[in-house]
Amino acid sequence: MNSFGRLFRVHIFGESHGESVGVVIDGCPAGLPLEVADFVEDTERRKGGIQKGTTPRKEDDLPIFKSGIFNGKTTGAPITILFENNNTRSGDYEKQRAVPRPGHADFTAHEKYGGNEDFRGGGHFSGRLTVCLVAAGVIAKKLLKGAGVIAKAKVTEIAGEKDTEKGLQKAIDQKDSVGGIVECEVNGLPIGLGEHFFDSVESLISHAVFAIPAVRGIEFGTGFAAAKMYGVDHNDALENAEGKTSTNHAGGIVGGITNGNQLVFRIAVKPTSSTPKEQQSWNWETKEVETFSIKGRHDLCIALRVPVVLEAVTAIIMADLMLLEQRISRII
Amino acid sequence: MNSFGRLFRVHIFGESHGESVGVVIDGCPAGLPLEVADFVEDTERRKGGIQKGTTPRKEDDLPIFKSGIFNGKTTGAPITILFENNNTRSGDYEKQRAVPRPGHADFTAHEKYGGNEDFRGGGHFSGRLTVCLVAAGVIAKKLLKGAGVIAKAKVTEIAGEKDTEKGLQKAIDQKDSVGGIVECEVNGLPIGLGEHFFDSVESLISHAVFAIPAVRGIEFGTGFAAAKMYGVDHNDALENAEGKTSTNHAGGIVGGITNGNQLVFRIAVKPTSSTPKEQQSWNWETKEVETFSIKGRHDLCIALRVPVVLEAVTAIIMADLMLLEQRISRII
Amino acid sequence: MNSFGRLFRVHIFGESHGESVGVVIDGCPAGLPLEVADFVEDTERRKGGIQKGTTPRKEDDLPIFKSGIFNGKTTGAPITILFENNNTRSGDYEKQRAVPRPGHADFTAHEKYGGNEDFRGGGHFSGRLTVCLVAAGVIAKKLLKGAGVIAKAKVTEIAGEKDTEKGLQKAIDQKDSVGGIVECEVNGLPIGLGEHFFDSVESLISHAVFAIPAVRGIEFGTGFAAAKMYGVDHNDALENAEGKTSTNHAGGIVGGITNGNQLVFRIAVKPTSSTPKEQQSWNWETKEVETFSIKGRHDLCIALRVPVVLEAVTAIIMADLMLLEQRISRII
Amino acid sequence: MNSFGRLFRVHIFGESHGESVGVVIDGCPAGLPLEVADFVEDTERRKGGIQKGTTPRKEDDLPIFKSGIFNGKTTGAPITILFENNNTRSGDYEKQRAVPRPGHADFTAHEKYGGNEDFRGGGHFSGRLTVCLVAAGVIAKKLLKGAGVIAKAKVTEIAGEKDTEKGLQKAIDQKDSVGGIVECEVNGLPIGLGEHFFDSVESLISHAVFAIPAVRGIEFGTGFAAAKMYGVDHNDALENAEGKTSTNHAGGIVGGITNGNQLVFRIAVKPTSSTPKEQQSWNWETKEVETFSIKGRHDLCIALRVPVVLEAVTAIIMADLMLLEQRISRII
């Protein structure tokens, strides 16, 4: 299902080269002021073509409100937002049809849907749909802001380099795409969000995070480094009745529940699958392995566009949990 | 909610020092032969006290069937299985009540549930409940086996050492607990399980995996190392019409969907929170930071007990997806 | 939530006097041929203005496909369909704002959403959204038709008259709206859909049916008359190994599960709340009870427009259950 | 799935002639005092053998708490309650195995589950499981009571007689079972529970009500009689700012949402399927229609045992909606 969330529920739809992509947000409290201007900063951040290393494809990406907003406020009914796809060049992709691109869903989608999938630009399997996540995130962030909660993500490493400019230069020099690390921090969370086991905060965040294309791993707090540590070093000593800890190896979550400290996690983003380099794949028509190279507009480092999407899905989860714990009212 | 799954649905309940813990499995196809003997291997693997580095606490851990099984087969009705808690020493924990143990859910559960939580031995927040996951996993594995799918997990690293004996010795020498890495492989999967975005295989697996206590990170295929790679090196070239790839950096999942290659992922397990070392925490009664040490029976390396639990949750997800894709029948 | 269904999942959105209303259908198998022409018959049936007793408001009501359809077939991705609202006269309603109309959601929506609801023409609470249900029903019916299942509904009584023309004349004579009874039959169902208890066929159908505005009751098979019967008269004797019964008091469902006989149920539809007669209600501004009459275009007997909507929600449920029981394939 | 509810979630399991039946309640707020004594009144009301017309089968029906309760209060973790089946005479039923009883799920369960179902006494398809609903209802009622909400149901008609003693006598005279009508009223509800369309209060209540075996119809407020009425007579005029209406044809729900007036609905209960009269059915073994009569202990009028179950499912829905609208706190 293309839905997520329990009380604040997000449904996404659309295809990269269809007329538009969109999102329905169900369960948003009534009375939240919402206008096009609220979306500009985040949809701009998501766009390529601005910073070095991202694709020159650009969309105006202005949200078109279809339902759920009246007199500038949310009504409590489902909010539907469309984003038009103005800048599509399907021809680029149709030539490629017989050869499923490595790292893309061309092959798996074709097998799963019996060849009925919209293959143009990845169709429904396109990063284009992340604009829908960003839009839902804008609303979630606004809800959270009223409750004093702020999620912020940034690229911390490209191609293994902490100096991201240097990492990006490696890609440019190699004429290849590269991967990166993105870190997200959430401040202002109350103690008590999430549950043990299936609805742990880690479960919910990771579920949503792997909905972002190209993510290959996630770690909370000290994460994989914890596997090399001793217990006494990893445990965060409690310092006061509010739950403040001297260190934050847990990343703000203990027993699946927020502990009132900063929530911190990192994700690994693979190199963009569409690389300018020559590659090999199976050709369904010739029934032979073929060497080819992908034309078209692509990101050298897709990780650069991920932070705003990561903030969005994190905010969606947090807004949902805040509603569940009755920390956000049903009428704002 | 203490439930997971869409068609093959698992509900867990119980407390570490209550009379028993249990699981309800709803949606299991009818006609699957099931007897106590099916559970022994996996519940034994989960137990401590056998291998060096695990807690001497032992339970008989024989499954008690309460519903859903008739004449040695599943009936299609919900299957309920209890495991008695025979070997509890609550006194060990009650002394500790005023001081929330670092790394445990003592503090967060207390705040979330207003002091009503069963604090004995972690209560509902105890690793004891993983026996319920293991039991559901036994059933899922049996369903999968009939369809040619097998999940297998193993510890690949302890305390940073690939030689796990050596890693464990570090813990013994340090008189402290240590973390580790566990890897899971699934063979025999068809192409086409999972969906893009919210129901990606990575989303579902990670959701379930973070329900296992002490997990701090997860990575699929090449995982975090992918963030340092170039695109041409990370992409797996398709070699034939069945989707075989020359490499498996993707770990068997592309676009959220299984591609017919081996599914591979790894998780990071933190050091057992209950370490024999002296620690500090806030004392709710004295309202001061206190130095203390935890008595009782504990694992030096909880990662050693994780593989069978990891196999279980993986099998649960896979059985669910196989049912969704109509790869497993509703009547066996 | 404005969603329903487990595998074939329907989400509706929009407001009566917004720009459009719409529906997202998630989980529809790939490969189903679908074109605008498939929708015309049912959207025409739903429209008013054709038959005596229905409102003259008309919409073109042509479905606008936004996602999920490619080369004339479903792709397996979410299908989004919009219907434009061309023929709205909000002015009719704005005058009425201070006086919540009896029988309408004006008062309850206002209280629930703190006055933020779109009140124009009932906003999200309008029968206008049933066009979305009809559209989802068209797709469900097409899936079912391929499996030999057909749902058909008709008005069987108006204003207490089995001769519906006579019943309608009573409304015209009285210059008032009237209620009616609608019956739905489903033929071709296999044995075994539904479950006992919460997922009984009756539970699922009634859940969906009460989503249709103006429905006040539902009964299966002999229904309320069964409360007056003796057991030996109500029981349907089984006549052969295929489950054929001599009578059908059960309406095709025993123990919550279809028994292979015709599924039959009836619903009670209240008189249209918007009657031309004078009424009384509370005026929020004057803070007094006020006598008023509703202007605008309305149905004398809304039951006349219900059959196609009832078929639709029934088909949606049946398609979902057929997918669950693996009676409809994931790829057509 | 044998589950229902969104925040206050109920899972039932067990078989009539198994060792026990049980229920898991997930999402109950922490801190609610709960003891065995709380359950006695309602489990006694559900029992047969006390009043004329109900089966002499008796169970002690004392709840056995397995999880979620500590120091006499709910902990916030899942609450598991078992009820032992002490008084089963499976032999009564095994003789009957070859002949599916009319009106029972014998035939449909057999076909659905491929003959693997537990057929003894109806197995999972037995009214025995309503004790689980009653137990969940006890907890829901206690939550509601704290919020000033009370649900109360009673039999209003037996065998077509409003004088229920007279109706019951008809059954005794005819040596047959009879049906009846049960009415439920809920007082003290706030305005604003429920949503339009799929989560209407009518949708949720009817979904849960049809989980009660033998229910054949439901109507809200004036119900089926509304189909014979004129609009001006059916509409309830609003009399004040709190939403009080002069009449209550709507039964307390407008637009799917509670309007602050009394919630009223009625259900039709069919005659007990197990009648002492001779009946006919197909014999799977002889492959012929066979005349037989059912031995064993049965209710003449199952409707007599329904009120407490109806209150229970109604309370479960209302508790869920009160939690959703933040009218009940997560910690009591």
C-alpha cells in the first residue's frame, strides 16, 4: 500500500512522467493555517539544478490544493495536493525500454506487474514522488512547530569524505555518481513517544525512511559503532528527573520510546543508479547482455537532495506519535 | 500496538516476571501440521545458558497451544501459544526499583505509563518476549519451507572482532558486556515481493527488526559502505532473464522489491545494557545521582541470542509477503 | 479515516463546492483494461436530473485519470481519479450558514472541526463524494466480472409503497421528500469469503454501506423478519455438496462466510434531509430557534440515486475479499 | 482478522471445546483499576441457565489475567484474559460431524478451511467466544464510565411479541427456537465522535455488531421506519446551542458523527440455529439429504443473551472513538 501513518496518514500517488503526482493527508487536525508559501522553502530544497551535483531537471513544484483547505486553514477533511510534471522528456527513456537499468526498479517492477507498469522515467517508482513526501512533511512540521518540535537533516559525508565539497569533486573527476551519509536530528520531543516492540520509534522511522529511494542503511545514536563497544561505555547515565543523560549513545530512544534527549539517526544513501559511465545489463529483446550508457539528466549525488525528504518522513512519524500521545490537539 | 503483519499477523503479550508470555498468530493458512517438536530447535537456540557469554537463566520454553490447532494441524483460526515463566527471581529487580537502569526502558516506560508499568525484570519491555517472536517465526518458516524459502542468520562479529571467540574473550577479560553484528540471508525468494515506498521490503524488515531489543542499526546489501562507492561499482549488472546479477550490492532488493537474488542484511546489536560494571543513574527517591552495580543473571553479549529472533521476524515478513503475492495458498 | 479495504483499498477526498472530488484506489491488480467509457453508465445512473424525483444538478462527471493507468491498463500503482465540480452555486448555501440544517452534518461537523469545516453545500460531508465510490465500484465490478461475480441493486419501495411510482407521487403531492428501501443482490460468489466475528461479510458490507449518506438500517436475508420466526422455519436446509439451500433466509452468509447462494441484503434510506417544507432550527447568530425553508436544488427521494452507489460499495468489498481468498490474481 | 479497533484494539481467539477462549486488549490506557470482581456482573448476564429460554450449559467464567495488569491496575501493555472451558461435551457434536447443521457455520467453515476447522461445538465459530467480547466490554465500560458515558441494552421483542414473556412462551409451546429484537442506548456521549463516510459511527457500530453471531439486521434511530417517512417529519429540529433536538429520529448520529443526543439502535437476532425440531441437511458421507434432530443443550432464544454482548461491542467502539477524540487520557 502507498500509505503510512496511524492518525496522521499519508497516501502518495502518481508517476514521474504522468501529468502530475500527488498526496492525500488524512487525519490532519482542523484549523491549521496553510498556504502555498508554506511549501516553497522545502520544495525548493528538494529540487535539483541549484547546487552542484544535482540534476538540472526543474519543476515549478507549486502545490495545487485540491481538498481539505478552506479559508486558508485545514478543515479536518483529507488534504489533497497535486504537483504537476511540466518538464518531462519521455523520449529519453523509451529508447531504453528493452534494457532494464541496473539499480533501478525497471526489472523488478516489470516482473511484479507483468509488464503493465508505466516505465517512463521510472513511473511510480521515481524519486519524483518524494515531492509528495516533502509536502506532507511541510504540514507535519507545522504541526510539530506549534508543539516545539523541530526536525533538521543534513549531508555529513559524500563519497567517504566528511568535507562534502571534496567528496563531490571526486564524482566530478570520476565522471560517476557517488553515495553519501545524511544525519537527522529532532529537538524538543517529549518523553514517551513510541512503544516497545512493533511500534518502537526506530521501527516507525526506519519503515518510513526506507520508503525514500536509494537508502541502504539506518542507524540510531551510536548505531553500528555500538556493536564494537562495551556496555559501560554505551549506556547513557541518567542525570536528572527529566531524563537528561550525560551522553547520547542511544540517540534519544530507549526501549523504543523517546527519552527526552535529542533524537539522532543517520542513513546511508547509495550512489545514484543512473551513472554517466558505461554499464552492462540484460536486453529483453536481443536476449543478450548489452553494454550501454544512460543519457538524460541525473544527479551525481542523490544524497544531496535527501535531507529535506528525510526531515519530511521524520516529521510525519513524529506528528503521528504526538497525536497518538495527545500532545497535539485535534483542533488547532 | 503490539501487532505486526498484514495477512500473517502477529500479536505479542506478557511480562518477564508474569506467569507467562504469549503470542497470537492470525491469518495462518489452514492445514499446516504443527506440533511442539517443531518449536524445540528454535526455542533452544534462543535460550541462554548454553553457550559462553549468555545468561544462565533457563526456561523450559515448551509452547503451550491454546487455540488454532486441531488434530495436529492449523485450523485457519487464530493460533495462540503461551510460554510459562518458571524461573523468575523478581526480588533481584525490586531492590533496583528507585534507580532506572541506563540503557533499559525503566525510565521511559515509567514516564510513558505514569508509573503503572510492571517493572519486574523489565516487565513487558523484556527480551523475554522474543520467545513469542521465535514461536511465530517457527510457523512462518514452516510455511516458507513449503515454498522453498529459507532464512538463516548468524553472528559475524563480536566487539569488533570477526573471530567471535576472540570478541567474547574481550568481554570476559573486561568483565563487561559487548555488542556485535548479526547477518541474515534469505534464499529461494521469488521476484516481486514488496512494493515501492511504504511497503518496501526494507521498510517492512527494518520495522520488524527494530522490534528486537538492542538493535541499533540495519543495512541491506552493501549498506553503509555504499555511501562511499561510485555508481558504476555499486550497480549490479543483470545477467539473464531471471534477474541474476553478477554482484549483489543491492542485497536482493531493487526499488523495494525482491529481485530473485539472495536477500542479505546486517544489524548492529548494542552491548547488553545490564553490565556487571559500576554505573551511574538518577535515584528517584534520593533525588541524587547514584553509583550502583546490577546484580543478577545477564548476557555478556546479547547478540549471541539474536540470530534465531532475527530469522523469526524475517520469516514473518516473508510469509506475509508471500501470502500477499499469492505465493502461499490459504489452505496448505 | 477516509479509507476502506484491506487489499483493494479506496481513499476518497474532496468537497461538494471545491474544484473537484476524487478517489485513490490502491491495490488494484495490474493489467485491467480501463477507459473513460467504462465509467459512463454508472456515473450517469448516479446523476440526478434524469428521473422524476432527483435533483436537477448535473455534472459531466467524466473521470479524469491522474495516476495508475498506462496504455489503457492499470499498472498496479495507485489509481487516482478526479471528478470536477462544474455546477456549484455556493451562494445558495452561504446565506444559510448561521442556521445548521436539520438532518445535515452542519451542526456536528461544525462542533467536531471547530468551525473550520468547508460548509458550502455540505463540504466534505456531501453526497457529491459518492461519485468517488461509484468510480471505485466500476473498477471493482470489472474485476469481479472477470471472476463471474455480479452485484445488482434496485429501489424496491418508496414512502412505504412497493409501487415506487406511487410512492414518489406521494412526495410530489406532499411537496416533501420521502424515504425508500434499496435491495442488493450478488450472484456468482464462491463459498468461503469472509470470516467469523470481526471480518464477517455482514460486518464489512454494513461498514461500507453506512458510509453512504442517508442510510439508516441494513438487513441480510430475511433480516428483521427473522426476529419473528421460529428456528425450523428460518434455517435453510442444505440440499447438495455445493451448498445449495432450499430457502435463502440467511441471505447467502452463514457464520460470516458466503455459502455459495445468492447474497441478498436491503437498506433503509431516510427522506432527503433538504425538504422544501418549512422547518425549525437553532440560529447560531441570533441564538434563537428560527423557522426557515431550504432553497436550492434537491432530491425528493435520495433513495433513487442510491442503487448504483450500493452496488459500488458492495463490489469494493467483494473484490477485496476475492483478492484475500486468492480468487482474483494480482496480475489480470 | 480476529481484531477490531484503532486505538483500543481487541483480539479474540479460542474454540468452544478447546481448553479456553481468550482476548487480548491492546491500547488500553495505563492506570485503570481492574480486578476479577469487575467482570462478574457481565459474565453472569451472558451465561445461560439462569433465565428461562437459555441453555443450561454453565461455565464459571472467571477471567484469568495473563498480562497487562500489575498491582491491580492496567499497565499500558496488552491485557490478556483467558476463560476456561470447563463444561464441554464434545461427544454431542462428533456424532453430528457428517451432517452440517443448517444455520451454523459447519458447512462454510469446512469449505473455507479445507476440513481443518475444529468442528467440535462450532469450534472458533461458537457463541462461546462472545465471553471474550464481554470481557473487553467490561474494560471499555469502565473507561467510559469515568468519562460519563453509559451503554445499556435490553431485549424489546421476542418472536414478534413486545411482551417478551409471551414471546418466549410461544417457543416453549412450539418446542422450537425463536428470534428477537435487542435495543441499545448510549447516554452521555459528547458531540463529535465518528467521521463521515467510512468511519461513521454507524459503520463502526454495525461492523462490530455483526461480529455477534445470529445478528441479521441493524437500524439506527427510527431506522427502517424512516424509509416510509416524509423529510419534514424525520428531521430533528435543533433546539439549542448544545445540539439538543426536539425529536431523535437520527438516533444521535448525523453525518456519521454523534450529535450529543442519545445514541439509539436496534438489532434483529435470528432464532437459535440449533432447534429441537427435526430438520434436513446434506450428509457428506452418505451423499444424501438426511432428516435429523439436534441433541444437546441449546438456547430457545439466543436474543436473551445478546444484550450484554451488544453493550460490550458498543462500549468497545465508543472507548476507541473517545480515545481518538482525546476525550479519554492515555494515563487514567
